[in-house]
Amino acid sequence: MIIAKHGTPEAPHFYLEVESEERYSKRLGRMFRHQYLRLRHSMDGPTELGGLIVAPATRRHPERVGRQLSWVRFLYMAKHRDRFEAQVVAEMLPPPTARHRNAFWDHFGRPLTGLSFRDADRLSIHDKEFIHALFPDSPLYTFLLPDAVRAALGTVGEETRGAVRLLEQAGMRYLNQIDPFDAGPYYGGAVDELAPVKQYRIARAEEGDAGSQANSRWLVALEDRRRGFRAVAAQGIARGDRIVVAPAVLAALGAKPGDRLDSVPLP
């Protein structure tokens, strides 16, 4: 999933900025650095990488299905730069909790809105007005939160760490922003500076045995009006403006030698 623009006047992109300030008392000779959260929003928002779900049975597959699914989004964005914003973000899931609850929401969002986490999450899909209306503009100092809640701000669950590593490999970084509902971190970066976008190339397909001689593992794609956008992982040999791939790869794409293939190297 790629959301081309996340944040419009009708549905702003809301987030909590994680900031800090220093306080010093000369009389006491003591200095404190206080972390606080402040609600921000954008009505001219970035592109967002949406959900990526891999079935449990395939999560440790030798073909690294999750990696392919993650990278194919960057390949598509590189091919269609005019469809996407200059910046891209991704919201990462915090550690899971029982019964679809969230400790941060219970200590912050619920007292503000009177809504359970589940109800607020569902409502925000269609209507975000209550966020702007009920959330305060003043900062929330995190020392007012319970220790366990404060320690969990901007953290991810064990099953999400692999996805974070992939984003970091692509060049995305933690933005010091968290989701105002579940306190999951936002990662982001400039689209044109992402490694797979910078490595994107168009090459003529050449059929051959790319097995033992392959100099890289590639994600190669073909798009046409009849069958849409298709991409597969393949061992390939890059030779100037050409890429040598196995016949089975061309067959899977519905391509033939000489077709122009979109490609990025897989990490």
C-alpha cells in the first residue's frame, strides 16, 4: 500500500512532535531536560507507506517475501515520481497489547475524548475533526506519564523491528514524531534520497543464464495497460543498459528480450 498524499485540508495528517527543553536554576545549581509532546498537523502532507502484512507461514521464507514487498513500493515510486510527494513517511506499530487497547491512549487520548482506543481508531478513518477539536495545543510533558508508558513512546514491537531495519536500509530515519493514538514512531525521508530510488534504472531485457554469474539480486518490473504493474525478484547480470535474467523471469513478467524493464537492486 502506498498513500500518495497523507494530509489534506479535509483530512489533515496529525502527529505528536517529540521535543525537549532545558531548565536551569542557578541558585540550586541544577539543570533539567524535559521531554514533551506537541500536537502538529499538515494539510499538505507527505506520501505514506501503508500496511505491509506477511502471512506467518511465509515470514521466514528463503525468498524474503517481506523484503520484496517492502522494496517493490520504492520501485513503483521511483518509476512514477510525479505521482508522489517529495517526502515519504511510514507509521510503525508499537508493541501489541491485549484486547486492542493502548496504554498511551488510556492515559492521554481517552481522558481528552471519552473514546476507547478502538472507537477512536475507527472514527479517525472517516472523520478526524475530533482530534483538532479536543486535543490541546499546549505541550504534554512526558514526566507526567507513568514510567512504563513513557518508556514505550516511539518504540516498536518485536515483529515490527524487521520492517524498521528495511526502512533504515532504504534511508528512512526516525523523525521524532509519534502517532497521537498509539505512540508508534514515524520514520521518513526525502523520496529522491532513498537508496532504491537513487539506484533505480531502466534496462533492456536480455535472456540468459544469470545463475552463477549474477552480480546482484534485482527486483525487476514491467508495466503495461493490459496487465498493469508486475515485479519479481531475480538473479541478474547488469551490462551497461541491459540486464540479463533467466527465461522464467521474463515469462513471469510477460516480457520478451529487448523490453525495457524497471529495476532496483535488492538489499
